[in-house]
Amino acid sequence: MEIHVYDTYVKAADGHTMHFDVITGEKDHPKAIEFGKEWLKEIGEGEAEMTQNECTFCHSQSCPEPVEQAIKEKGYFIQKMEGCLETFFYFLK
């Protein structure tokens, strides 16, 4: 499966920058932004601004099985990079 990677930098509510990739099975920039906003809502950052300025197409490539499976199930995969602390907070619940 070929995937399309959208490099994203979003300002969180507390002011820190969240860096993540929105990975999709279709090369569709508006859809990538929509998926990124959906994920931000899931982690409590739904008010973060996410436009074409924050989310830019990076490249296309093949993908590993877990990423492909997530895309088949949800339509997208989020690769968390810097400042994406929700994973830490998830374990505290």
C-alpha cells in the first residue's frame, strides 16, 4: 500500500508545539487536515488551529502492516513525533 505523509505542527492549548504526521491512503490534503482535526479532538486539543499552514504534504511511500491496518480501519494513522503527550497521560488514567 502506498501512503501519503502530511507533516504537521500545531500549537497546543498550553502553548507548546505538537509535531506529528497525518498518514493517509489517499493523497487528499483537505482530508488529511480533517483527519488531523479529528485526532486533535480525541486527545482534548480540538481548539488547536490546523490549516494548510500547519499541515503540509511531505512525501509518499510504502508502509508497514500496522500502519496499513490502521488506515483500513480509521482512514488514517497519526505518527506522533514531538510534544504529543497524550500517550503519557493515557497511562495515568
